Amino acid sequence: MNREEYFRLKYPIRIIEDETGGWFVQIPDLPGCMTVVERFEDAHEEIERVKEVWIEFALEDGQEIPLPSTEKEYSGRFSLRIPRSLHERLAKQAAEEGMSLNNYCTYLLSLGCGRHDPVRVGPDAKERPTGGRAQPIDGAGKVIAYSDRQDR
């Protein structure tokens, strides 16, 4: 595999809010591939830059580059049929929280899965309800998102 092919691989990204401000961003599949950004919005662009540097050094050093931990791609969309009464209840609860129905259901599903407790979504993520306690990771802060989104 050549360097451009490695650059195009989509790795899961972990983004953690730092207690002192800013965001810790890492690619767990690439040991040591991490950075810190001040703004959440800069996380994906910066970790992409760091990933490319990490891959360049690994190739120069003759190291094996791990493939992404997941090869199946998910679109982030699925269709779900639910009773009308549940649809109504969810829509009303979302409105009470000031959230779209889609974001509210994403929030509830993330709590139910227990992997992201809680996932906060949207540009005003800090204003989302917390529902439960956040999972600390190595004392670095709260889990805010676990994403495989790559902007390139």
C-alpha cells in the first residue's frame, strides 16, 4: 500500500474534552497519533494532519501501519419503525429539551448503548442534557464523541 492509500484510510477518532479547556484528539489504532486543539471544530482537520505525519514517519522507519479497527462503513443512517404513540412522546420530549427529534434520539441511543455516556451532538454540544455521568478516560476529561468521520 502506498502513502496516499494509507492517507485515505478512515480511522476511528476519539475526542475528549480536557478539564483545563481544549480537546484531546487521538486515533487509537495508531499508537501515539494524538493532538490537542483549542476548538472542537478544529479536531478532525488537525488529527488528519497529525495522521499524515504519523504515517510518513512510520513508512520512513519501515514500521507496519495498522489498518483501521473497523473496515465496515456505516452511513450514520438507518430506518426504524416505531409506534405512533412512541413517536409522539419522543417528539414532545425533544421539544422540551430544545433539540431536534433526530439529535434527541441519537442522545438516547448513545445512553442506552453505554459506550458514550453521554454523546453530545450538534454545534451547541455543551448545552445538551447530560442524562448520566460522563465516562472519564485516563483522567483527561469527559468523553464527548467517538467519531469515524473524516473530512478528506
